[in-house]
Amino acid sequence: DVHRQGSYASNCLIARRLLERGVRFVQLMHSGWDQHSNLHTQLEIQCRDTDAPSAALVRDLKERGMLEDTLVVWGGEFGRTPFGQGDPVNPKGRDHFGKAFAWWLAGGGVNAGTVYGATDEFGWNITENPVHVHDMQASLLHLCGIDHTRLTFRYQGRQYRLTDIHGEIVPGIMANSGV
């Protein structure tokens, strides 16, 4: 699939090549995850398209000695409900779920192999180490060497922080937890 132009695998290879040439920020996107009605047919395809290429990108960066200085972030701004959506007997998808979400991080100062946070047995309530999206933003900015409290943007005549007033760095995901 790496040879199919525009595929996620091809884009992972291009991302690695850009990083090798000194590009400081690369964003990859793979759309189609909004599966309210086609989870059973699409999730396997989505995972097949992204799993091996994502792993290969991380492996390539590590083999080239670049992973330590490259932060790889894989995730979205919300999770999915732990129960099906639609027909109760044959649910077709899952709805948006802001309470719990999963990201994986590699390289760039993160504590490898760490699982941070937990939900109850139903995946409904956070039971351990809750992390708000503003906390994730603060942590990612910190890993990129940016002080989230000083990063502001002007909107309607007022300065705003991307992390609002609530964002806190999450020390438990940092390789050097002396944040």
C-alpha cells in the first residue's frame, strides 16, 4: 500500500522523509472514523489501513535514531460510546463520547509503555487519572518546548489560551516527570 499514492501508508513514508529533511511539524490524517451506522463494515478497513503503516513509521524513526526527537501523536478529540448505537439487537455504530478517549504517543519525551488513566468495566466513567483535552494540549505543547500558559491568540479583542485556564501538564506521561 506504500506505493499507492495518497494512501495512509504512502503518507507515513512521506512524513518520515519530510522529518529527515528537517521539517518540524507534519500532520497525517485518515478520515472516515465517524462511524455512526457502518462500524461493522468500516472499522476493520480503517484499522487495516492505519495499523501497520503507523507502526512502520514509529519503527523507521527509531531505527534512524529520530524517535527520541520526534513526538508521534495518534488520536482524536473525543472517544466513542462503549455501547452500540441504533437498533438495540443489531447496533450499527457508536456515538461521540466526550467522557473517555484513547490516544497513543511515541518518542519525543513520552514515557514509553505507560497506560495512563482508566475507566470502569463498562468504559463509561473515568475511575483513575482523568485527563481533560486541555491537559493533553498542555502536555503536547510542553513536549514540543512550548509554554502553554504563554501561547495565546487574539479573538474578539481578547487574548485566549489554547488550553483555556484549566490546562495542566500531565507528569505521568512524561519520560522525565520533573515537569
